[in-house]
Amino acid sequence: MASATRSALPAYLREEILLNPEKREFPPFDLKRLLGTVFEPTDGCRVCILVDFDEPPGLIRDFAFLREDGYEVQKNAYHHFYEGLRDGVREELGMTGGEMFAYRCSKGSNLDLEDEAWDTAGRQLSLDRDIYPNYDIILCISTFSATAPLTEKCKEFGFRGATMHGMNDVILSSGLAVDYDQVSADAERIRLAMTGADEVEIDFELEDGRILTAWLGLGGQKAQKSHGLCKGKAPDVANLPAGEVYFVPRDARGQFPMKYDDGTLGVLEVADRDVVKSTLIEGDQATIDAHNARLQDDPMTGTLGELGFGTQVLPVSYQDIQDEKVLGTCHLATGRDDHLGGDIVPDMFKKHENSTHDDILFAPHKTPNFNVKEVRMVRGDQTEVIIENFRPGRYVMEALAAGR
């Protein structure tokens, strides 16, 4: 980028920071700024907070979870959101409410929520009857993502909301401390640079030097963005931290590596948009066998429902909700994608517990055993490098600088 352009850029978009995001400095977390920016207008809105527990009644009553070990996410919800609203932010934003409720942990990413809920007096309530219709803004700070089910519910009941699962101190001090007007503008610049893409190819480099290539057919579709804003009054749910450009694949084939939760490494074979088989690289063969058995029993669990690219300059938080938003990373997801405008809905799965939306993030800290050597976007006769060795390509950096 030319020096004249670089001098006009915000500090976090200068090339030295784009290529070394750990050097970025952030302002302190500010609840008023976050909610006021994301939800403008807020005046007259009634707001509440949802948290989740395996056994909600005893833990939410009189905030008993505050006196227990663990529950980092829920304690952050209390200290930074519940107390923040009651310490003046609610009045400053012209809001009412501020209550906290608990529901039973869904046990999986984007699974539908059970209707039972409890207030801090221990009374059992109904999400459909007592909460969704009675609040304008719902903040869901939970263990697992609830973006998909709440996106469906907001259309039915008319509320706006934000899902912030896995919230930890790093996320509070970085991904939730930024200016979401800027986040949205940056995501839009990258979205425009990628929209209409016909296909994307991803080259993965393994430790033994092998290159695996995954091809995703996008059919010239419009790129979408997760940008964190729910301005206006139209029903919508933001996923925070935000900062992502994504597509719903129409076709896919090839191979990509997978690091399982127990550290086992495998190669996933893809045909006709579906993961059809996993083969062991190293680790526990039983983990591979279990995945293959799941694919055979319920093939929808292997359908690719998303291809996403991070658009923010953020530090690693060790929570995918933030780390998939980091510029230079990409992710695939299997399972339901109806909340992204796709055609994979929960009823298509053999078992309810299988109807998750599971992100597979490729990032240096998450997948150190393999490198995203290159990601190429093809649009007509144009081919551009989007990512190179977990760093944004020149095309992306120039798109972020455009128009400034």
C-alpha cells in the first residue's frame, strides 16, 4: 500500500498491525458504547440477559452461581452486563428492564433451546410466553452458540438481540471493546471484494509436506457479512464478536484436514458438498471410527453449510466465537445453515442432537499441525489470493484501505 494511503488509515489497519495483530491496542470495554452502537436506537427498549446452566433452577436463584467455582461466562454476564446495566447504563441508553434469566444448556452449537426458563427468584417461566414477547433486546451470554434458534425466534416475536457465547476476559477487552461501526465498514469492504465469487480453493499444507485442496463452488452468490449491527427496529440477532464474510457453499469437493477435540488428526474427504469419510493422520483411530459411524448414521452431519473468512484485527482468545473473526483465518462449518440463508434445517437430521452448526476453524493456534498455505477466490476471469500462510493477501489489505 502506498505511503499516502497508509498515513490515512486507522492505526489498526496499517500493514504492520494487519500482519502482526498482537500489536494492536484496544480501548477499555464500555457497555454503553457497545449496546448503543449495536442497537441504535435503544431509547424505550426493554432489555434482558439470558444465561445457561446444566441445572438452572438452583444456580440462577439469588445468583447462586456467583458463589460456585467455574461459570466464567455466566459470571462475566453478571459483572459486565447485568451490573453494568443497573449501574447507570440502562438509564443512559433510555432502556428499561435489565433482568437476568437462565435456560437449560443446549449441549451443542446452535441447537434449539428448551422452552423452560427461570428467573433469579427461582420461578419457572417460558421463553415463548414470558420472555421473547416481552423484551425488545435480548442478550444471550451462554456456553454454546444460540444464534440459529434465536434468529428464528426473533422473526416470530419481533425482538432484536445478540449472542455472545464463550465470553472470556480476552473477548471483553478486545472483540467487545471495538467500535462496531468500524467493524461493519471493514466487513463491508471485504464483502464487496469477494461478492459474486464463483469458487474458492483452499490449499492446506501438512507437516509431511503434503498439500490437500478443498474446492467450494459458490455459484456467483452475493457474499454475506456478520458485522455486529442491529440498528433500527427490524427483528435481527447479531453474533458478537462479529467481523466475518461468509458464503453458503452450493457444491464442494476435495480434501481438508481436521483436528479433533482429543488432538487426533484426520483427512476429510468431500464429495457433492458432503464430508463422506475421515482417514487417520495420527492419533486415536477410535476417534476417526466414531466420526465415520456418525457420518454413515446421519449423513446430514457432514454437509458443508458455511465458508467464512475473518475480517477483524484481533488477538487469539481461545474461543472460536472471536478467533474465527480474525483476519487471515478461515473456517468451514457442517450442519444446519438456515440462519445463514441456507437450506439445511433441523428437521433434515436423523436425531435432534445432530442438528448443530459446527465450525471448523483453521488458525495457527487452533491447527498448528497444518498451514493454510493459500486461499484463492475465482470470480469470472479474476483470481485473487485471499489468505497466504494465515495472513491476509495483498488484495484483502488493499480492499480494507479502499476509500479511506
